[in-house]
Amino acid sequence: MQMSGHALDHCAVVAVGGSGSQGLRDMQELLLALPADLPAAVLLTLHRPVDRPSSLASVLQRTSRLPVRIATQGGLLRPGVCYVGEPSRHLALGAPGQVRLVDDERRFHRNATVDLLFRSVAEHAGRQAIGVVLSGCLADGSRGLAAINQAGGIGMACVPCAQAVGDMPRNAIARAGPLSLVDTAAGLGREIARRSAANDHLHDDHLHRATQRAPASGIGQNRAATPSAASSTATTSATTPPHPAARQAMPGSTPPSAPPM
């Protein structure tokens, strides 16, 4: 099924952002948890040098059940497909269901490419938007995730590393407003699959924004969900048993070490 402006009323648009080697590993683990028949389009942004070729699409494809494609300007999104931009042309959502690539020769967006993606998805997907902040430095994604929340979409974040200070997930938790889920990357992937399959029930009253802001410190411990994080993530506990904090992969498969992007 090809997505159009009308199809966006029934299919989720999932925007995922991260940075660095840990952000890439998170992205791989999240993709491992998504089924091949996911009824949603997935847009992925990872901070990368703009002056070097990138193998991001091929690296993600190794561990993804979904096809991973390099987006083209004006291309129509399809459910069950992951899209990445080019290093020098940042990925965004333009007219409903269409790819928008943003040229950035002057590096205006620089370390704010996740915010760029999230804001565009908030504008054009609204209540069908799911924004996910993965690991990375600084605060990229927090403002865009707030925009998704304000548009009626769903905000999620990866459990921050206990050793990290001022990282992307921690800033998103503190600044983006109440999030629907704070979990491991694999746990986020499972919840995306569940909500996407629900289609019109993305915003179940007893699930949507059921969480409160997680504490600014003590949220993560060795990348595992702690009781403080779990207690603030009622989204999965309302319908499914709690997931182990350990990272999940396909049977017989684990994400490879993240190469430099």
C-alpha cells in the first residue's frame, strides 16, 4: 500500500533520531524489534559528517527485517519501509506522505537534524506521528519531540546511559513533556510495532502519555531500565507483561559493533 495524504490518517509515521556509535547501536536494536509487515513508514536520522560518503543504509540493512532505502526528494513513503537521508541532505517530511530533503551547505542545521525531522513530522503527520530519541550527545531531538507531543503525536526516548550527562535522551525526558515510554531500544521497537498495528488506536486513552517525566538523574544504569524508569512508563505495563531490560535481537542474531558513520 502506498501512502498518500489520506493514508496518513491510518498509518503511523515513525521518526527516529540518534547520534554517535551508541545511537547507531540503538537504531540497530530498535529495527531488530520491528516486524517485516510493520504498517508504518520509518524515518531515521543519525548525526554524520556531511563531507564523507556514508554506509548507514547498508549497515542498518544487515540487521533489519524492513528494507532500508536512501530517500529521494519528493518520493512517496511506503509502509514497512525505513528511510535515511544523505549526509549533506537532511531527511524531513514534506507534503503528507512525501520525502523532503533539506540542503544544508552552510550547515545551518548542523547538530539539529533530529529536531528538523521531528518538527516536519509533527507538522505533516500530527496524531499519527511517533518520535523516538535514541542515544547521543547534547539536546538534539528534544524540541522536535516537544512539537510532536504538542501536535498530538507520541513521544518516546531510550533509557539514558547512567554515565552520560546532558545526553539526548535525558534532555528529551526533561524538556519534551510527558513521554509515552522510556525504555531500551528493543523495548521501544516492540511498542512501536504494537501501536502501529493498532492503527486508529495509536492514542488509547489509558496508554497515550501515561508517563510522567523521569527524574533527571538515576534514570539509566548500564543501559538497562531501572525501577524509576519502569514506574514512569505505564504504556507497556497496561497491556503487556514487563520486558526484560536486556537488549533483544532476532533469534541467533545480535547487532554488530557499530562502525564509524
